[in-house]
Amino acid sequence: MSLLPSSFRLGRIAAPGLKHHARQYATLFENQPQRPDVHTVLPGPLSVEGRAKLGRVFDTGAMRMLVDYERSQGNYIVDADQNQFLDTFSQIASIAVGYNNPHVAKAITSPEMVRAMVNRPALGNFPSTDMADILTSGLLKAAPPGLSSIFTASTGSDANETAYKAAFIWRRAVERGDVDFTPEEIASSMNNKAPGAPEYSIMSFDGGFHGRTFGSLATTRSKAIHKLDVPSFDWPSAPFPKLQYPLDQFAMENAAEEERCIHEVERIIDNNPKPVAAVVVEPIQSEGGDNHASANFFRELRRVTERRGVLLIVDEVQTGVGPSGKFWAHEHWNLPSPPDMVTFSKKAQAAGFYYGRKDLRPKQPYRQFNTWMGDPARALVFKAIWEEISRLNLVENAAQTGKHLFDSLEALAKKYPHEILNLRGKDRGTFIAWDSPRRDDVISKALRKGILIGGSGARAIRLRPMLIFQKQHADMLVETLESIFRDE
């Protein structure tokens, strides 16, 4: 059984290059609601009761909704009271091909999945006989251009942590040369002192978010609540461009701002007392408020890191796997050479980092190691997601739907210029955001009208729909926003 009403036809809204996918797409999600349906106060009585029950054994402080995942279908999420919401947030940007996707569900029942789940292997020591095939038929098929190897991990934070470790190990190996560890290095490392524990650093950007574990948290600069009370590393941050919108009206000012930020990156790398082993950057600063920079900024950043012998880590945990209109958002940049590492998680339903240069693989065993080193079960889920994305051309669908959505929001911003400020994400698929002077109020009212929307930064509204999001869903979203603005 499939899960979109038969009236949902991709061919109705698709560009000519997408129409040949209409027949397959129409068979998906035929049980998906045609519109949102909110019939209780929010939260409803069953949600209130369920939250209290869960709260007795689990932290519910950040809970937004108690979800009935069995009844959630396609683009729609259903709460405990059976209210149906069009989901444009998709589990904090981590669902790619819809709730209860039948192809992914089928993959869960495969013999390979059963073996992976029942016998979860310690991959570093005991990889399965089919592990190479699992990787090459899925995760490595999706590898960013120029990056042919992978280190699997468990979460986005873990992906960045292991990428940072790879950068430090690489940097020290370059300095040490082809010699073994000294007794002093071995002894001092056990006391967290140099030379065994060298005082290197990872440079990040103001407003960036890279995770909540210790190393990744040290590079997170988006919200204080993530960092308060937690000791951290003294690592540098550089300014990320603060662009002015509309972009075409502030081209000179934005170019000057990006040049200022690049100069500051150079200054930090040249002068930081703790040598910078790597620079980590998001293609779009997601948790920090959906902050963008031009492709030229990132090309200059790549040139700066190469000239100074510093690695470039592109954090695609939130931007990767299609929402920008390309599988990897950094593909929009046309870099002179590939990033050294690209981290991923969220929509991949797996995690880790891709790399190309062989000297990022340590010579000695156990240097990049933990018990599981990722999970073959999650890699098998990614394979199914990749197959759906490829079969239905969903990256192109995100590009086309995003163009329609951006154009519609741009028209709405002209009618309500005080409600939609600094609209951004043009030509970046459905990865769209704007600043709202009453962000939380708009998000709350949209939910009562059946649209789940996310926020980020101090006042940004961010859209993170799934790759199966279509024109009619975009129209529902825009109609709902207009009704909120009109009622004020």
C-alpha cells in the first residue's frame, strides 16, 4: 500500500524534465491527507496527558509535539489527538523522503537489515562480509565530487568530532614526518600536555552550529544555551558575512563585507597562538539564523586554506542530501578544488565524513576508533533513501518546488513588507528563510492553522520541508502565512 492522494501528481507542477516521474510519484503516499486538519485546542487533551506521562521518566522541556508516527504519512505529521499538520520542519531537517515511505519501510525488513540490527557489529574490529558492498552501493554512491573515502559515525556531532580528530592527527603527522612517536609524546599525552597533546585549534565562524559534544560544541557559536556551564576549548572564530537584502541592491556592500571576513580569516590563521589545523564552515548557517554567503566567499575561503596548509571541513549535516537543489549544497560554489572533508547526517539517516586525500587516514590502528564506528543498519537506510531520491529525481523536485515557493514568498513580502524581512534562499531549493519581527507568534498561529514551521537564530523563520514537498504544499504554506498577516 502506498501513502499521497491520487490527486497529487508531480506532473502537474513539475518542470518538463520531471514529468516522466509523475506516474511513479503518484503511487507514493496515496493515504496522505490533502490538507491539514486541526480539530482540538493545542495541545489537545491526549497530548497533555501523554506529555505528563512521558515527563515522569524523560525530559520533555523542549518538546513541541507528541507524535503518532504510525498515522503520519508523507508530508504530514499527526499528533496524539489526531490533528494533521503539513510538516515544513521535517524533524529538524532530518526526514528526506516522507513519513512511512514504503520503499524505506521495505528496506527495513530485508535480511541484510535483520543481520545488521541483531548483530550490530563493532565495525573497526569486526566488519561484516557485506560492509564494503553496503557502503559502495549507498553512501559512497552519493559521495561529494572528489571525495572517495568515508568514515562512518553515529550523529552529526560525532561526524564533526571525528573530522576534527582527523585534522589534528594529520597536522601532527605532517610536522613529525615519517618517524615514530617519542617517549615524551606518549607520556605527555596521558596528562593532556604538549607535545603529545599539541595545542592545535579548529577555526569556526560566528553564528555557526556544529554540534553539542565537547569538540563540536567548542566550534558552535549560535546560541548561548548550548554552551552555558560547559568547559570548552579556547579555539578561534571568524566573522561570517552579514549580507544585506535584497542581494542585487547591495552587491557592492556585500562584496566588501565578504572581503572583510576573508581578511579576518587570514589574520586569525596567521596569528592565532594555537595553530589552526582546520576551518569548519556550513554552506548555510542553519541554527544561527539561516545566514548565507556568496559562492565567491567560499571559493576564496578554499584558496586561503590551501595556501596556508589548513584543512577545509564543510559541515553539510543540515544542508546535505538535496534540499538546496543540489545533493550537496557546496556544489553550488564550483570550488577550485574539493573540500578536504564533508560531514553529513540528518537527511542521510546515517552520519560520518567523506574525504579524498589518503593522508587523512591514520597509519596506526585505533586512532579513529570507537566500538561501533557508525551503524550498518543506518547505512542500509541511507541506501533506500538514495534509491528513492534517484528514482524520483527528488533533488530536482526540491529545486523546482523551491523556486516556486521563493517566488510566492517574494510576492507575499511585497504585500506585507513588515512581516517578511531579508528573504533568503533564492536558487537554493527549499532551503528558504526570512526574518520575522514576531517570529514565535507567527509559528504558533501557523501551527493552529495546521502548518508546522521551524525557527532559528534570534528571529528567523526557516523552512525545512522534505524532498517530496510539492507545489500544492508550498501554496498551502503561503496561503496560511497570508491569512496570518491579513488578520493582524
